[in-house]
Amino acid sequence: MTPTAELDQLTDFFGRYGTALTTGDVAGIARCHTLPGLVVSDSYSFTFSSPAAVALSFLGAAPAYREQRIVAAHARIDDVFSLSAALVLVSVEWEYLDSEGQAVTGERYRYLMRTGNDGPQITTVIAVR
């Protein structure tokens, strides 16, 4: 895959993922993850081994977005580092928009992604500063 095609595929993926996050589509979020999956931050780590576990771990996200009146999330891809034919590490800064059209402070993550026949999926999420 060419770097441009890879970036286009990742941009499409994170567009779907951002929509699923901000609309509370936990089934859609679960489809974006490969299993088993891992989430890591400074204060916690957890794994999930089923689509139901992924969905359960994101149930609290939709109310948090609604509380902040976030209606859209855009992933700005800062860097893509190819690790192998199937694995890439993607640096993303999320840019959020509230219901009044105002920018809301975003978050930064690194995603370890595996690309297979169904396209890219998240294997590991790492929260970064």
C-alpha cells in the first residue's frame, strides 16, 4: 500500500471512529477494535477480549461528550510509523466541536493499528500528553 493510500484509509477509519464516539454508537466503536485490545494511560490500563467488553468500556464516553455538548470529533493524524506490513503506530490529536460550533480542547493518543482484510483496526490505545 502506498503512503497516500494508507493515510487515506486511516483518515476514513478515524472519521468513522470519531462519529461512533460522539454519537454513542458502542457497537460501531467495538467494530473499530481488534481483540484482544489494550488501553494504557498514566493512571490505568485495561484489556478487553470481546466486542461486549469494548462496548462496555466506552459506555461512559457518550454521556461525557453530551455533557460537554460535543457534536463532532475530527482526528488530526500527526504521524504514521509503519512497524510491519500489517502494523502501524498512528499519532492522533482529536479536535472537538461543540453544539455552538466552538472548538473544545482535544486529546492526544497513539494507536497501534493492525490492517487486515477488513481494513485497519485498533489493537492498543495509548493516552499521551
